[in-house]
Amino acid sequence: MGTMGHHQRSRSASGSTSATRSSNATELDFAAADLECPFGGIDALGAVELRETAYEIFFMSCRSSGGAAASSPGARGGGASEGEVSSPVAGAGARGGSAVMSSKVKKALGLKPRRSAPTMVRTSSQNSGPVSPGRTRRPMTSAEIMRQQMRVTEQSDARLRRTLMRAVVGQVQVGKRPDSIVLPLELLRQLKPSEFTDGEEYHQWQFRQIKLLEAGLILHPSLPLDRLHAAVLRFREVMRATEIRAIDTGKGSDAMRVLNNAVHALAWRPGSGSDACHWADGYPLNVLLYVSLLQTVFDHREHTVVLDEVDELLELIKKTWLILGVGRALHNVCFAWVFFQQYVVTEQAEPDLASATLALLADVAADAKQGSRESQSRDPVYTKVLLSVLGKMQEWSEKRLLDYHDRYEKGIGGTAMEILLSLALAAGKIVADREYAGTGNFAADRVDYYIRCSMKNIFTKILENGMAEADPADDPGVVLTQLARDAEQLAMFERANFSPLLRRLHPAPIAVAAVTLHGCFGVVLREYLSKVTILTEELVRVLHSANRLEKALAQMTAEDAADCDDDRAKAVVGDMEPYEVESVVMGLLKAWMDDRLRIGSDCILRAKETESWIPKSKEEPFPASAIELMRLSRATIDEFSDIPATAKDDVVQALVDGLDSTFQDYISFVASCGSKQSYVPPLPALTRCNQDSGFFRLWKKAVLPSCQAPEANPRGSASQHTPRPSISRGTQRIYVRLNTLHYVLTHVQAIDESLSSLSSASGGNRVAAFDRTRAAAQSAVSRVAEVAAFRLIFLDSRHSFYQGLYVRNVVDTRIRPVLRALKQNLSFLVSVLVDHAQPVAVREVMKASFQAFLMVLLAGGNDRSFTRADHGMVEEDFRSLKRAFCTCGEGLVPEDVVVQEAEAAEGVVELMARPTEQLIAAFGAATSESIAGVREYEDSDGGATLVPPTSRQWGPADPNTILRVLCHRDDEAANQFLKRTFQLAKRR
């Protein structure tokens, strides 16, 4: 950290052995700090419960310290009293003050040892009263320090030691390792209500152990778990019972037996790869417990002080790694977070805590770089913790750096901002190197971002203050003139106070600040000019102030960029976009033009919200929105021609482009009427026709005629039997859209002619006008006509056409009703469409009709079947359909166009005349194989040949088309071919 000082307010961690829950030590309020925990939380376990659990795990992990064991808090003469387990101690027993002075951890982290270091001592009695002159004093063991740091009462500590003597030591003697013991379960077995103050305390303690087991085994397991696992359900039953009242944990207890079996089933599961149990190594439980232990390195009475016994405490804490599933890399990340968190929650009072965080982040960076990304991804917990911790560090630091002007408005002070920069960049660099392979200059990029954001924030604050202090009666230009002066002063303040520090990390910080400030003022200036309608003296003063500010910022930028050879500085200079306010007339002219275009856009916006596509009248079959938009456009051109300024010749093309864009937007809105595919029915599954028995055919011939309704007498009353047009309201509205497109085309042509006359009168060049509008409208005309036609045929006329034609048989369901309805619909279309829209509309109806006719023949479903004898009637019907379009109107569709569009359908009708054997041969030829060859494609076990795909581009040479003709052919040969070759199902 360079100049960062190493001020350490050390003090002795000595204290009495009284219950630390009631000590005078203050608790840090982590929740009140503006810092979120990166690990989340355990809903059922609070901070105190996690701390108590962490101490229990710590104590169990350290119980077998070998030769390092010394007296526990209640022992006398240096040995463990009968019935107690020895608490772990530091190194080779009790140490004096000189030994404490040599903390390697504090030295590595840049933390100074305490200047006066009284030995941590305690009386030989466990009582917490004052030390009498006659009592002996001895140094506190590391375990005793740990107990005090974690605020564990001596009563709880003694109870835990007695429990470990009864349970854990016995299991160790039979060869069980600490990681093979489920501590909460052992505590539940051993501890009885009599060892607690009252039943309520015992119940709370018991339920905490159950919640801990739930968190470690079910909610956050280290191995994937099925929440419906039988052991989970059994555990839940015991937990519900424990929540109501304490359960019996004796040897004969059914609840304890069920709990024991469930815990063992969940803690020891196949596939874990070891004999160890897994009950506290799942994320985030393990990390939260481990962080609770690491926080003990800070003096609980003076929170900015790190204990000199940190080395011994860490050595003991590391003994929990096996149970918590922690490794060195994960430890480094958690330890860095603990120091960072302590620095934040102590209100950044001790810079040495930040220095220690940076030192630890160096180790984290080394860990993150070790190995390939593949090896790192194998430990998802480490990756998650690493990214979460670094993300929170960077987020907290950058939140302040993004507004450093407001936080350090009186100057930097030398250290605070330097710390923020170091923390943010160190954390962010690790993430960047991991995710982006460290490309680019990370520090310079981030500092560039900080400068720009902070400049924008302080500029906004100055602007808001100026507006609040201004007289509402004053011209806004007064505020803008003062803002220009304040912006220049801000740039000078930035150069004097912040840039010296930022230059260590960025080659041209002054240039970045000046360019950002220039851009911010430019936004406000342009907004002001957009509202000005006439030239005033105040406007002239604003332009003069803007020009002065621009020159000052440009000079600062150029000087800063000239002092370095970095390409980044040259790029920053290029980011300064000139204000270009010299020509006020041009600006006002453009403002007028933008206003007129905005009015047109508002017209389109209203149309999108309210247009119902109802024609204004029979004489004007267009919607109100089209009439209004064309009227506004015509008025804009007329007003533009009346402007006396000669500068308008320079913006005429921009006006044309704006109108062109407006017209295209409206055309796109008009054309947004759906897709023709939404009206085309889906293709039914291919099946083969059923072959009725001879008796059944005779029965149908005798019965069906009597069941069918008699056809209307064509010679009857015309008013009674003449069908009405079947065009729905929705389809009519689409045809109104078609009229609208032709209306737009007509008026755009008139506006283009007016612009040509204007250019000729002024001697200017001919502008390129509305070519894109014409192209868009022509394309939209074809699309809208197509959608309308498909809706008319496949939706409005579906009952008589696709759902009625040739259903059950051909002879009784000919095309005559379809033609009557079609002619009525075409007559109606001709009456409501403008002349220019009629040909394309009728042509698209013809295409849709031919498409529907093809679908009747080839995709008619199970209700349609054909014989060769039907060919003549089908052919005659299709000729009638073609004739209906040839005779529609006065040559709306030329006969050669009808013939061309009918080729595909006529080819399919011709296929219906062929014998089945020829169709089968044609199918083989179309697939480049003979019938024998088709059989060769069958699987050796009799599997079916794949059906040729269809693109709906049907024709006589298409194999899918021929196959569909065969599927609708009602004879035995087709039936057998389809059954043998494709194994198609019979119709139902």
C-alpha cells in the first residue's frame, strides 16, 4: 500500500473466566454495516447458534492434540482433572510475553505486535472474581483464549468437555477419526436435562442440534440429496416432535433410534469415496462455521486489534478442516474476507486491516492462478466462495469510488481513497484474470470507469443544486451560464486533488475527467437549445460560456495527453465531441424539423393504440390515422417551403429522410396483420383408405342418399337462396389495411412532386425522396393481400371449402357451393377496394383457393377418399374454379396468370387419373428407385420405409405428392402398397 501506515492499537487479550455472554465486550453490528455477507445464511441458525456450533466442532477437532495438551480451564497442577478432557493449548504449553511477540502471521500481514504485551493470564480457580494477592497466576491456554473470544460460558465449556470424555474419547480409542463422528448426534446422546439450568434451556439446546443436523444433512449437504429420501422423511418426523418439546434421548427411546438411523443414512452415503461422514462440510454451512472461527483472531474488546496469539489460534482452527471440508485455498479466501469485513464494520478506522486484506488477496490470487481452469472447476464450492467474496469486496469498494467526489469533496487525505482503489482493483483483477485470462490493462480500465461515473454524479449534483437555487422566473439560460463556470472550477479541483493519485494507475486521468465533464455539459446544453425557438441575449451568453468551457477542457485534455505516450490518452482526446453551436439558425431549423417529425411519430403512436381499421366513409375507404398522417406530412412540406432561411437547403435531405422513416414506421404498422401460416390448417397424419366389404358398400349406397339433405333448387327464389358474402369483419379490416397502403403510396408520390418543384425553384439539387417508403409499401401490399386471402379462404370459407368439399364422396359434395360463395366474396371485395388494390387482392385469393383445393386433394384427412372414376368430376370442378377468376371483374387477373398459378394443381389432378400401378411406379421413379428398390430400404426385420418429407410445394414429380394421392386412393392395390412399404395405419 505504499504510504499506508501501520498503526496498531494492540492490547492484551487477558480477561476473567467469567461467562463471556455477560462480559463488557461490545458486539460488532455486522447487519448495520453496508456490507452483505457473500455466503448467504442459514435461516434456522442465527449468528450466536453458528458460533456455539463452531466452538463445539473446534473443541472436538482439537481434543487429541497429543503432547501439546495441557491443563483445561478447570484443571489443577497442569493436568486434566478426573472426568474431563484436556483443552488444546498453544504450541509447547503456556508462553510468556516474549514468545507472543514473534507472531509470524502478523508479520506476514504487515501488522505490528503490541508495544506492551502483558502475558494473558488467569487464576488457578475457575471463579471469575478478582485476583487475590495469594493466588497464583498462569498464562491462558489458546483454548481458553478461544473460549473467551467465542463468548462461550465456562458452564457450557465444562459441559462440552464432560460429554467428550464420555463419548468422543471412547470412540477415538476404538479407532474412529474426528471426521467419522457426527458431533450433534453424540451430544444429543450424552447430554441430559439435568446438566442444564432448566428444561427450557435444554429444549432450546436440543432443538439447535436438530436444526444443525437438518442444515448439514438435508438443506445444505455436501453430496447431492433427494429431498424425498426415506431418511429425510424420518428425520423430519423427529424434528417436528422436537420443535414441540424435548424428546427422550435415552437408549430405549424410539425417537432417538429413528434419529440415529436417519442421520447415519444421510451422513454415510455410497459414492462419497471415503469412510468419513459428511454432516458439516456442505456449503454455505461449512463456510459460515469456519468464518465464525476465523473472527476470533480479533480482540473481542477492541475490534481493530489482532491478537498476538493469532498463529496458535490459526493452527488450532485448521484442525477443523477435515470436518468442515476446508482446504488451504478456501481458507485464504475466507481469511481475506474476515479481515475485509472487520475493516468495514469498524468504520475503516484501522488502515492496517485493509493492508492485511491486500496481503491475503495476494495469496488468493496465487491460488486462483494455480492449475488450469479445468482443475478449478472441479471444486464448485471454492469457485462459488471465491467469486462471491471478491464480488462483495469489489462492489463495496466501487460503490464509494463511483462517487469519490462527493465522499472526498474536501480532498483525498492521502489514504482512504488509496485503500479503496487497492481493494477494488485487487479483488477485481483476480476475477478478471480467472474469467478473461487477464487481457488488457485492468487497473487503467477500472480507474477510467471510476472517473467517468464520479464526474457524472458530481456534475448532476451541481446541476440539481443550481436549479433548486434559481429563481423560477429567470430564464433557464441563467442556470446554464453558472453551470459552465462551476464545471470549469470542478475540472481544476479534479486536477489538483485527485489526479495525482489516479495517475499512478491511469496514463491520462485529467483527460478522462475533462472529456466526461465536457460530455455532461453538452447534454444539458443540447437539451436547452432544443427548447429555444428564437434568438435572445441570454442564448448568446449561454453559447459564449459553453465556448469558454469547451476551450478550457480541450486545453486540459491536450496537455494531459501530451505528457504520456500511451495510446489510451490519444483515444480519450478523440472522445471529446465539439458542441458545434456556432450556427444557431441551423439548430433552430433542425429543432423545428424534429418537432414536426415528432408530431408524425405521435400520430403513429396514437394509431397503434386506437386504430380500429374502420373506413372513414364509403367514398374514402381509409382509416382516420392514414388521413391524419398524410395531412400532417403535407402541412410540414408547405411550412418548410415558406421558411426564408437559405440554410434549409442543407437540411432538406434530413427532412426527407425523417418523413421517409415516419412513413416506413406507419407502413410497418399497417402490415402487422399476422401471417398466412396461422390460417393454414395443419397437415393430418397420412393413413391408408379402408376397404369396405361388398355388403357395407351396398348398405352405404342405399342409406346415405336418404340421410343427406336435398340440395337447394337453383331455380327457386333468388332472394331466398342467393348466398351472402362470407367475409368476416376481421378479414374486411385487413382489406382496409390494403386500401391504406395504396392511399399512402398515392400521397407520397404527391409530396415527392412538391419537393421536386421546391428544389427546382431554389436551384438546388434533386433530393432522393421516399424510395425506401415505396419499396416497403409495395412489399407490404403483397404481404397484406396474401394474409387477407388466406384468412378469407381458410377461415371465412372453411365450412364450404376445406371442410366441405369432397367430404365422404365426390359426387355429392361438388364445388358448386364453393363457387357461389367465392363469387359473392369477390364481388364484395371489388366493391370495397380501391381500384389499384383490386388486382393484387383477387390474385392472392386465387392463389389461396388453389392452395386450398390442393389441400383437399392431398391433405383432406380421414373423411376424404378418391377413386380413378372421380378424376373427371374433380377436373371439371377445377376448371370451374379457374373460370371464376378469369371472369372476375374486367380482367383483374389475366388468363395467362391464372394458367400459370394453376399448373401445380392441374398436375395433381392429372395424377388422380392414373392407375394405382402407374402411381406406384411414378413414386419409385421420383425417389430414384424402383418398387423393388423401395423394398430394399426396408429393415431386415420388416421395418417401414421413411415417408418422404413435404415442403408443401406439391407437384406431379414430388414423391410426397404422389404418396398423398396413393393415401387418398380407395383401392386394394394402394392399400397394400402403403401397408407393405410404410406400414401406414388404416383410417378410423
